[in-house]
Amino acid sequence: MADGSIWRGVIHAYRPFLQIAPIDPVTLYEGNTPLLPAPRLAQAIGFHGSLYLKYEGLNPTGSFKDRGMTAAITQAVAEGAQAVICASTGNTAASAAAYAARAGLQALVLIPAGKIALGKLAAAMAYGATVLAVEGNFDEALALVRRAVEVYPIALVNSLNPYRLEGQQTAAFEICDQLRRAPDWLCIPVGNAGNITAYWKGFRAYHQAGRIDGLPHLLGVQAEGAAPLVLGHPVDHPETIATAIRIGRPARGPEALQAVRESGGRLLAVSDAEILEAWRMLAALEGLFVEPASAASIAGLRRALAQGLIPSSEGTIVAVLTGHGLKDPEIALRTLSPPITISAEWDAFRRALEPILENPLARSERLPFPS
Ligand code: F0G
């Protein structure tokens, strides 16, 4: 850190703001993620103020979940738990498995069979969790987990666990510390609705403590095929390419709706095509490789600007990029052109190279961005 002190994770950094047992934290030194200016992306989506990206994919297990998991696992240890359990679209599973490993606890994770990105499954397995693939969706897996914790002595570490929100609100604190104010708008993908609830809690706490003058408006973004909060009713068969937010019955739905309302914000649904285009723009214009769910925040912002819901002429906007692109390598391989294969000979190489060098437009032509 700039002042020479060493970063030791979000509990250490923000302990006075967090209701959590006063023991040594179980931590991987999560948090302290970059808040990156994104001028090229801002220009491409028609925003003339300041756009920043909170790059949560740089947390230790590659997603924002680590902020909540350090708190939930620390509290579980303080309460004497031996085992933890969660249902997950993947990132919570990987994070729970990592922090449980660090604390010497057993981790059980339930995932929707065949519907989680490869990097998340690989990580949960590598960290030594017991992974159960449920023939159903996230909502059904969560229902099983909720029942299990009523019967067995296992600690629930989904975002229904209040300590998860305690930890996750630190992202809001960091944004305010980094900007030295609150943004005008915060754009964030919404799945089970824990994160948007945690951000609002964090902004309010900072406001009450006099650390910021105003509060941001929240723009919560769901995928069209999994948009229960936008539609106003549960979705029985949620579908989206953004598997992280493929959720039809968000556990924190009512609180998320209240947060958006209190903030004077909006909820929007975006199509998979819009998500994919935003995902490519983040990578090609700003060098940020994220997983599809993260790009929903940009797809939503772009739509909100186009519809005049957010003023495009000025202001400070932060979009949260929730997870790293390496979580879901298959999406890149499935949707982008494969590399050109050439033989290891000079002539073959030259034949491939010359048209590329002669056509300086080739690169931008590959990217069908509107001007
Ligand atoms: N982005 C990513 C990358 C996620 O993994 C999630 C949620 C969200 C956004 C939405 O956050 O659920 O708090 O509204 N992933 C959960 C999981 C459901 O199991 O990993 P939310």
C-alpha cells in the first residue's frame, strides 16, 4: 500500500466496520482490488463522464466471493464449526473450498450439474472440496442445502449467511476510499442478489460514518433468461450464457429490490448477445478478460445510457467486474475465431503474415463494435 503498511485482507483493513468475531481472520489477503479508469470503453458506449471498473477478478480465487468468504469462514471457526456447505453456480464453491482448506474445515459444495464454468469446478476440486453435482439448477441445489443445515451440524456459507454480506460490503468501502467519494452510479450484475445487498449496506455504513457525502444510485443487471427481479416473479427454468447468474429465485431478492428503490436506481435485464458483446469490448478495448456474468454490468450500463436512464454527458460511474475470465475459458473458445494454424516453415508463415500486415483494418474488422 502507498503508506508502506502491508495489506492483510479485508477484515484487517475494515474491522471497525464489520460485525464479526474478534479472532484472527482466516484470510488469503483478499480485497484491495484495482479501480481502473476505462476511457476507451466509455467512449465506445457513449459515456462522456468518468467510468471506472472495480476489477474483482483479481481476488485470490478469482472472484468477489473471497471478501464474503473470509468473514463467513472466520465466523464459522469462531463458532467451532467442523464443516461448511454451500450451493453455487461456481465461484462461491471455489471460494468456500479455498477458505475452508486454509482453516482446516471440510467443505461440501452443491453445483448444478453441467452448468458451471470449467475453471470454477477445477478450482473447487483442487482445493479439496467434496463436490456434489445436482441434476437441477442452482435454486434447487440451494433448497437442498438449506434443508441440510437444519438437520446436520454444518455451517451454511451461501450469502444467506449474514457474515458473507459483512465481508462483501468492503468492496463499497474500497471504491469510496479509492475515489475519495461515492460514485454517482454503481453498475453490478445480480444473481442470488447478495452482492448488491452488501454494496448498499456498505455505502450506507460509510455515509453514516461521514466518510462520503452522498450515496450512489444502484443499477442491478440480470440476464434476460434469468431475470426474476426485473419480471417481478420467480423463473422456474433460468437460462443464460452467464452461468454465474443463472438463478431464478434469488435468496436476497427482497433486499435487493429495496436497495435499488432506496438508492433511486434501476434494475435491467440484458440479452446474452449484449453480454457477449460487452465481454468482448472489455477485453479488446481495455485489456480486461472477465467472465460473462461480469460483463452484464457493462451491457446494462450501455443499455441504461442508450435509454436515457443514466445521463451520458457527465458523472462518475463504477461498474463491478465480479469474476476473472480464466474462470470460463470455454466461452472464449466457443464464441471467437480459432487461431490460424500454419506449418513451421518460413514460406507458410509469410503467406499468413503478409495479408495481416497489409490490412491494418483487419484487427478492428474482427470486432463488430458500433462506432
Ligand atoms: N458475478 C459472478 C461472477 C458471480 O459468481 C455471481 C454469483 C454474481 C455476479 C452475482 O452475485 O449472487 O450476489 O447476486 N455467484 C454465486 C455463486 C451465485 O454461487 O458463485 P449475487
